[in-house]
Amino acid sequence: MYKSIFPVLIVCISSVVAVAQTSVPVSTEEIIVNHVDEETARALSLLETTVNINSGTMNLQGVRAVGAIFSAELDELGFSTEWIDGAPVARAGHLVAYRGDRGPKVLLIGHLDTVFAADSPLQNYAVVDEHFAQGPGTTDMKGGDVIIVHALRALQAAGVLDDISVKVVMTGDEEMPGRPFSIRSAALLEAAQWADYAIGFEDGDSDPQTAVIARRGTTSWTLTTSGARAHSSQIFQPDYGDGAIYEAARILNAFRAELSTEPNLSFNPGTIIGGTSIDYDDATSSGTAFGKTNIVSGVVRVRGDLRTISPEQRETVKQRMREIVADHLPVTDANIEFTDGYPPMAPSDGNYALLKLFDQTSRDLGFGEVAAVDPRKAGAADISFVADYVEMAMDGVGLMGAGGHSLDETADLRTLSMQTKRVAVMLYRLSQQQ
């Protein structure tokens, strides 16, 4: 009897151990991560398909075609999608999609256009090797758009997409925005007023160990100086003064001397033209000048840009530049005009908090720390329009690489899954905090 029971006990214990080993639950985060890996080939195919469609900003048909592809992807995930016509600002338009009515309200921002026009030599996706691929917009920013879709699909696969409310805005003219900004950016502003969080999928400084929590805004400026035309032998005399060119030189040098050490500030005179008379075309940023070496210059025009980290810095610097301009050399005059472009995205406690969550997520996934990028290394982007309206904002979490905006634009494909996992898991954690 004893001999017949012992084998049965061994079998029962083994069965219990086997059941215990196979019933260990897989965490939601593991499901998310595994799904990203399983769909890498699909994500790469989506990247190749969209990169092979030229969507230079002014190729309106191409921008719409890329938008249609991402619209179909979001439709499949249960989003309500719409196309905002860009005709009022002479652009293709924007893709807007929304889904969900509970949990944190998250705005995800991408753009469909690239800097590569229909006649650019760079038109197609090309695999360099197993880790790299070249193509127009691979990193800026069709790769980021793919990451948005890839991350949302992973959340759906894990059964947690319903735990957040999401709006996706993919603009069609980020590289060459239509004017006025108030119309062009209306969809972004509406989404921002709804959202708690905003995340942009640009590639930042293309370093996966950084993210963007501050971007400098852009302002263009035009300086015009004038002087009394006279024979060069009379320059500096009381009746004729110093001339327009010396006045322009004084102003530009004072800008450099007094403002060049201001943190996170840059200002650059991009074009200058002067002489007895000038002709300048704003549309083409080109012009001609007439003058002779024996004539005191009568007019100078300088065009430049100004980049500031906050609205307060922008207004303070403008005022100081006006004061410098107003301190004229003898018998000269000058004025400066400013036109604001992209607003600044100032650093904030909320932005740092979102970066902290992203950093911790990255560490937990084994990808290492993520630090804030130097704002001087990140240009203007659509996130800047919304940052002041949300509790937290971050950008620069797209596909990384090198050579953006050049014929050598190259994506580091190893960062596709990494960035997707970081974003998807962070979004899941946001939903759990709520």
C-alpha cells in the first residue's frame, strides 16, 4: 500500500509546481514592452511607406497623402479622425484625432511635412545597414509619427488604452508654417486647452539620453538706418554726420557687446544691404544696392532673428534693442521692427516633473537616464504653441539619428523600439497615477 501511494504524491507535487510556474502573471508593462518588440517590423514598414511619399510642406497633395495613412492607423485604434483644411493659410492642413473620455488628458504632437521639396535629390527610404536608414523625414519627423502609433497600439494590446484620453495633432506645415499663426495653430491651441499633458515627438538634439523641456521662441527683426548723403570728404562733419552704414555698425556692435552673454539668448543679423540706395525683396530675402566709395551712405537695411527662452526674456531684450537703436550717431536715424514667430517654451516645474517620470521609466526599462537638453540645441517646434496651456509638456522623444534637414538625414533604427517603449510605459504610468 505504501509503495503505491508514494509515486502518486510525487506526481501531485510535480503538477502543483508546474502549475505555479506557468501561472505567474505577466505585468501590464511587460505586455506593452513585448508588443512593441513583436510589432517592430510593422513599425519599420510604416516608416518606409510614409518616407517614400514626398511631403515637402508645399507639396500639399503629398502632405495629405501621408496624413491619410496615419489617419487610417488611428481609425484602426478607434480614434475619431478629421482633416483640418489648410486653405485659409495656403497649406495642406492638419490631422486631428481623439479617443477616450477618462483618465489623464494627453496631447500627442507630430507633423506630416518635411523640408524636402518635390524636386529634392533626396526622395526615398534607403536601408544603410541593420541599424540605420536614410530618407527625407526619417527623423524629422515621420519616425516620431510612427512612434505615436506604435505606442498607442502597444497600450491597446495591453488593454489599457481606454485608461487615458488622447488627442493626436499632426500638423501639415511645421517646417514652413502658414500665416497668420492664430489660424494656422488653432487646432493645436484647442487641443492644448483640453489637455493636461503635451508630448512632442520631434528628435530634439538626436541624443536618446536627452529630452526637451524648454525651447526658444523665434522673432524676426528688421533694422533700417539712414544718413545724410554727401561727398565722402564731408563725413563726420556737423552738417553731414556719420552716415547710415556707421549707424548700422554701431547698433549691431552694441547688440553684440551688451546682449551676447545673456543666457539662452541668441540674435543673428542674417542679411545686410546698404549704400546710396537699396532695393530689397522680403519674399526672396535678396536685394541690390547702389553706392560709390566717395559718397556717404544714405540707407542700410538689416534682417535678423532673435531666439528667447521665455516671453519675459523676449520682451526685455526687445526693449533693450530699441534703446540701443534710439541712441543715434550724428545726423542719422534708425528704427527696428519685430515680428514674433514661434513662442518660447519656458522651462517649468511641471515640465521637469514629466521629464522625471520619463527618466524613471527609461531607467526601469534598462535604457539609462534621460536629462534635459540644452535649449540652444533645440529649435522651435509645435510644442511651443501649447506648453503654456498644459500642466506638463515635453518634446524630443521621437526617432533619433543624424543629418536632419540635410541630404544625409539618417535614422538610428535601434532607437525606434526604445523610444516607443519609454513613451508607452510612461503613458501607462500616468494613467495609474490618476
